[in-house]
Amino acid sequence: MKSLSLEELEPGMELARTILNDDMVVILSENTLLTKAHITRLKFLNVPFVYVKDEYELSPNYQNVMAIFNRSNAFAAQYREVVHEVNDIFTSTIKNDEVPTEKTNTLVHENLYPMAKQSGAIDYLYELNHMANDVYNHSIRVSVLAGVIGKWMLLPSRKVTDLITAGFLHDIGKVHFPERLQSRQVDTLKGEDFETYLQHTTDGYKILSGSNDISESVKLAVLQHHEAMDGSGFPDNKKGKDIDLFARIIAIADLYDNITTEREGFVRQTPFAAIAKITELMYSKLDPKICIVILKHIKDAFLGSTVTLNNGLTGTILRYPNDMAIHPLVKIDQDNIIDLNEHRGIKIIEYNAK
């Protein structure tokens, strides 16, 4: 990596380290591809210098060497290759107001579908612990998560492929965002900016509406992924089964990614915080039938994992006391097991995959 002053930065450079402010809150994440808006914001915040990846780190040889160490590194190398392809697809969509469907279908079949099929996909995504939170990276992660969920739901392979496509394209309407909003979090938007955000689902649907190569379920997922089972979502306040199945799945994948990914102004939380949030919302905003399937499989996936608690103790996930329990039992040692459902002040703050 190399250290550069802000005057030396150029759009397209890739961050090598996360940038934090004095309060240890994320400004920009590692692996972010810098834009003009990012550089302007860094200057406004008086950031003195940043670390960017050098030619060696960006070279295929370096990525191939890193990939041989273990499967998670191979997944990470594949993920980084995909980011650049996704950037091209979104750039083409911005230019033509039309998704290049051939490139998109190739990406889904050759990259995203195989990534979602890997047994450790959930862990691998979390191990990439400084994944950039821009729309490109978020779209990749939601597509892989959606594919994993489709597999857990025993959907036919054709439907899983379409579901992954829906996850990838769910935020395609954000290509209409002005550059200054591209990396902003919805929690920080007000007034006209917030209204622009609300429009991204209908904008995405309009972009896809003219394509005969994209299924109606994919289009509806793009339109409806912010609808809620209780009718409190947007753009049309639809309820329950009036919301397309793919949209109901994408809503959960989107929520999971937002909780477990490092985001500007937020501290990344563990998968266990995401499990708790899904459990909390499963009888209001989220589809309970889908949630039950997800919670069963994702809880099983984390059994035996090492965790650190906010009281300083380290232990392993033993089990969940029952199917509806929000928090697991953590085994500290042979004689010490903590039920986090009974000790609400004790929380998991770090998680290491098995």
C-alpha cells in the first residue's frame, strides 16, 4: 500500500485502510473505490492523508497468491474481481438508463451463483470485515445472501438464479442518485435528499421494465423490497402476500447486510445482532415463514464458533435453548455456560468463524 495526500488522490483508486474520525466512527471503508465526491468529503473533513492500494496489491498475481492460503481468501479474491465487473455494469446503466442484461446474466451464472452455493458463504462475507458500503458492494453481498436463503428454502435452481439476480439489481434505481448521495446512508438523509431515496425503487423498476430478459419477479423485487408485511413500507404500502416472494426475501438479506457491514457513521455489528433484529421484526415487517427458515439455518451455521463478550470473556456458541430464542448459550469453560437470553446486559461483540 502507499500513503497519499488528498491532492494526489484520483477517482478509481482503492482504499487500503478504513478511515476513522477522532471518535473511531467510520468515514470510508477499506476497499472503497474512490469517487470525486469521496475525495471532496475527505478534504472537507481535513483528513491529512489516506492509504490506497498499490499496483502490486491490485495485480492478478497478488490476488492469486492470496487465494491459495484458504477457501475464505479464495472467496475474497473472487469477490474483489466481481466488484470491478459490477462497477462496469452500473456505469453502463448510468450511461444508457438500461441494464446490460447479457453481462448481468453472465455475472450471475459464472460468479454470484457459485459464490452463493459455497457452504461457508455467510462466514466468508463476514470475514471480509472492512467491505465497502457503496451500492456496488452492497448489491454483491445482498445477491449472495439471497442465493444462500434461496438454497435454505429449497427453491429450484432456476428460481435461485432469478433470486440472486433480484438481489444484485435491487438497488439499481440508485444510479439516478446524484454523486453526492451515492455513499450516504439513508439515516442521514433529509428533505429533498430523502425524497430522492424513496424514489429509487420505482426508478429501478422503470429501468428494468423494458427488458424482456429479466423476469417479472426480479422486477417486482426491485420495486417492492422496501415494502413491509404490516403495510408500513414503500412505495405502495403493500401488505403480506401482496408483496412478491423475492421482495420479501431481499428485504431480509438487505437488513442482514446493513447490520453486519461496516457503514459510514455506524459500528459494524455481529451476525448475532442481525439474528436478534430479524427475530424482533419477524411478526411485523418481515415474513415469518421465511424468517423461521433463515433463523434455523443461520443459527446452526454459527454453532461452535468462537465469540468475545462485552464482559471480556471468550467462549464458544453451544446452542440456542429453543427455536424461538433470540440469543445463544455461550460456553466459557467446562463449568461455566452463559444463557444470553437471561443475561441481557451481556452481548457478543466479536465473532470468529469456525
